[in-house]
Amino acid sequence: MKILVPVKRVCDPDNANKVKISDSGDDVTSEGLEWKPNPFDEYAVEAALRLNEKAGTTEKLGETVVLSMGPSDVQQTVRQALAMGADRGILIETEDSELDSAVVARALKAVVEEEEPDLVLLGKQAVDGDSNAAGQMLAEMLGWPMATFAMTLATDDGGESLTVGREVDTGVLTLKVQTPAVVTVDLRIVAPQGVKNGETPDDHAYNEGARYASLKGIMQAKKKKIDSKSLDDLGIETGLTTEYVKFELPPARTGSCEFVETVDELVEKLNAAKVL
């Protein structure tokens, strides 16, 4: 199976308390923040690798292609996925300010038409914008079946279809989709038995979470191919459909507290603060 996995670079969520707003309020600045792959996209890479390997052996069952968009230094994000075990990478060089969910979906559509993968596997959303839109837009543009919030994934009929367990409010909704398809994954996809490919024994249990890159994988990643393109090379419409008017930080907490003697007094103060 040929799987395309888009991966976005995001500011490390663990450093969220360091996020700053420009003096003009026009944008969120990234000075002093560290970059890392979007966690949900990292889970998608892990799911793709599990689909395309026979665990416990060196046998590969298909090709895993990783794609990212952004400035030239985003190549490091691609290299991280290659070090995990992906086969090759694609970098669409552009500025972050030139991207929104619609532009990303149009760019992915152009790459899909060129690469002809059997499956596009994405994280359910990016942890910076939290739009949860690119995957759905891509499936609509391609006219492909899709499943979102996948927590389990299994190949059927030699890869011609997929059984997807979707995490929903009331439990798990099971869907069967024909390939080629678009699937977005949730964090539980990297549970020890979240992915079944028909070749790895069904009782095989992976380690919880996405795999760490080995030293050997890191060295091999340096030699793996990354194709660079631009949005212009893709010949797509690059107009943004989303406009951010202003950013501002929430008011700082005072850290103070006030004790009250009775419930009535508490209710009175909550009403005065317009909490109730």
C-alpha cells in the first residue's frame, strides 16, 4: 500500500505558556519556542508504518511518503518522520502566512493526483490552529471516501478496503471504506493493537505511542530523498479563505482569592461578577 502522510510543524505545546502576541496584535510570534511535529500527525506516521511493515521482520509491505509545507527549515520535520521509518519526503516550500486549511487541501490534492497513493493518512487536527478541516476538505475535493477520528484501522481484501473504528461521544463507530481513501487519526490509533495489516500477526502488540527514531534510522534519514516544490509548481489557487483580524492574550490571573461566610454571599458575589 502506498500511503501519503502530511505532517505539520507546530510550536511545542509544552511551551504554550511562552506564546507571545506581536505589539500590533496581527500575529502570534514564535520567538523562543521550539518546533516539533504535530502530535496527531506523528501518530499518523506511526499508523502508516504499522500498515506498511511486517512487525518483527525487515519486510516492507508498501511505501510511506511524508509531506510537509512551510519554510525550508521544515525539512527537519520531514527528516524526523524519515528517521522513524518513512521511505521518502516531499517539502512544499512556502511561508506559514500563505497557508490555511483550504490552501493546504488544494496543495495536497495536487500532490495526490501526482503520487496516486492508496491512502492519505492525517492527524485529526493540528494543535496550533485546531481547525480540524484539511482532511475533510481534501476528501471532498478528491471525491474519495473518508473516516475521521480513527482509533483503530485494519486492512481488508488485500488493502482494497479499510475497517475503521471511529471514536465518537457514545463509543466506537465502525466504518468500512474502499481505497483510495482519506483517514484522519486520533491519539488511540497508537495503542498497542490499534492497527492491523493482515500480515503482522493479530496478537502482536506494539509499544504504546509513536516509535522513537533509532540511531540507525537517524543516519539513514540523512540519505533519504526529499523532493522540494513550491505552491506555484503545483498550479493551485493560493488565495486564503481564512483571515485573522486580531490576536490578544487572555487577562492575566491575579492569583487572589476571597473567602465568604455563607452560600448566599457566594451567590451574590458570583452574580456581581456575572459568572452566573
